[in-house]
Amino acid sequence: MSTGEALELGLTFAVVGMVVVFAVLGTIALLISLLNRWSDQLDEKNAPAVTAAAPAGGIDSQTLAVIAAAATAAIKRPVRVREVKVHE
């Protein structure tokens, strides 16, 4: 095998290898995206709605509702505020 043939064979293997790797990476990215969407749909169905509990520690229900809404917007999933600790 001449140097040219060896170089051509090496480049062919490199290109085929890169195509295979990127195809597998694309497939994995697609699967992760689909699983994320599926998980979000399940969370929306199973998660309780944002609730405003009774005033706790000097925080009124309106402030608690704003905190819950901000948390929901930040993580893009419904949340339930279970406890609020006021640090003075």
C-alpha cells in the first residue's frame, strides 16, 4: 500500500467516524429533548397548582402568591410553597 492510498484510507475512516459520531450525538440530543417535553407534560398533569397558604411569619397571602408565581416562572414548572422562613 502506497502512502497516497494509506492517506486516502485514513481520511475515509476519519470522515466516516465523524459522521457516525455526530449522527449518534444528534440522536441522543433528540431523545433528551423528547424526554424533557414528555417530563414537562407529566409534571403539568401531576403537579398541584400554585397555592397561597395562610399567612406565615408575617407574610400575607398575596406576597406568598407572588413568591410562588416567581418560583413557577423561574423554573418553568408549577410549584407549591410549603414553608417560608423570614430572616430579620
